[in-house]
Amino acid sequence: MNVSLVMPYYRNPGQLALQLAEWLRWSNNAMAAIEIVIVDDGSPEPAIDVMRSEGLPKLRIFRVLEDQPWRQHGARNIGAHVAKGQWLLLTDIDHVLTAAAADALLKRLGKLDADTAYFLHRIEADTGLPTLNESGDRKPHPNSFVMTRDMFWRVGGYDEEFEGYGTDGQFKQRLYSIAAKGFLKKVPLVRYWSDIVPDANTVTLGRKVTGYRCDTKAVLAKKAAEGRSSEIRTFALPWEQVL
């Protein structure tokens, strides 16, 4: 197995069904070389209920046994822990690796640098055009990376003490203090949102202006005061394999 596609899931049955439909379109080469690892973050609508097995790539599902808001980073740690591929493609469920992009990734795999972590460009599902930032430049997804499994754990994985929304930067800061930054310009992900698929995103939990947002400064200060600034907490919640 060359690549493990790792993604968390939380109350996204419609978006997962869309993912399944795309995976069925993958080439035989992609199905043989890429495994799929879904980690259900304690969702009340379990990912296992959406599954079908006929014709899919190799796929495993793991489930966190407690439903705690915005523990997606813990789900990513579990996925990276159980992954069998030398390379990881870490993304969110609202970003789809199409059949063409899967083949493009495998075509470039032998030329990738193990000391580099790669962002992927993305395109909009409704227009097919690149996602752009305010300056008009292509905007990669901040939580989608291609890197070796070894690199992920050299970084230490995601620190699960940073609970809640808005914690992505902590991992990226540590990642790019070790890894070089790369871009896979010809391996785009297709971005969906709730106007297209109602459950493409997590819509049942608050984000920026609610109590679910992580106070990263407070967490950093607490760790520093306790002499644990370099400590990385992983596997904070119990989990099991369900498929």
C-alpha cells in the first residue's frame, strides 16, 4: 500500500455517500495503491451506516467512543496511527480526491521528497475553478497535506490538548519547523460546502464566535506554566475499529 487517505467524519452521511461514489470511479491502479481510512469522531450518525463494500478500494473505519465537540485532530491522529501507507493524504470529508487526481498523485509519488510536506491546490465543486484567496492567488486547504507517515510522527501528530475549532495552526507551525513546504499544483482536491451537500461541513457545532472555539493562547500558557511546552498529547479518547 503506497498511500493512505485519512479523513475524519462527523455527521456527514450525505457527503460520505458522495465520496463513495467518487471512489468507485477510481482506476484499478488507484484502488490497488491507495487505502482509505475514515475515523468517525463519535458521530450520532455513524459512518458505518453509510458504507457499502462492493467495488471500493481497501477501506477501514475507526470510531471514537465519545462524542466531544471538535475533536477532529484526535481523529486524524488515529488515522495516521493505523495507516498502512508510506505516504499519507490527510484531508477533510468535504474535500474529494477525484479519480483523475488520484492517478495524478500516484504519477508524482516517486518524485516526492520525504522531508517535504505538500499542500494541495483545490477547485470549487460548482464551477470547477480554482479556490482563490483575496489576492487572487490559489488557496490550498489548510488541513490537507501529503507527507510520509514517518514525517507526521516526527512532528508528533496533532496535540489534542488544543480542543475546539481554530487549532489548525499549531500543527502546521510544528510541521514546517521540521519539513520543507511543497505544493502539488496538479493534484487538486474538489471542495464541497453545505449549499451543495447539506452535511458537507460540520453544521451542528458552533465555530468562530461560540464557546467551541479553542483559546490557543490559554492552552499554550498553561502548558508553559506546567513545564510541558514541548509535550504533545495524543490518543486522548478511546476508539475502536468498526470495519
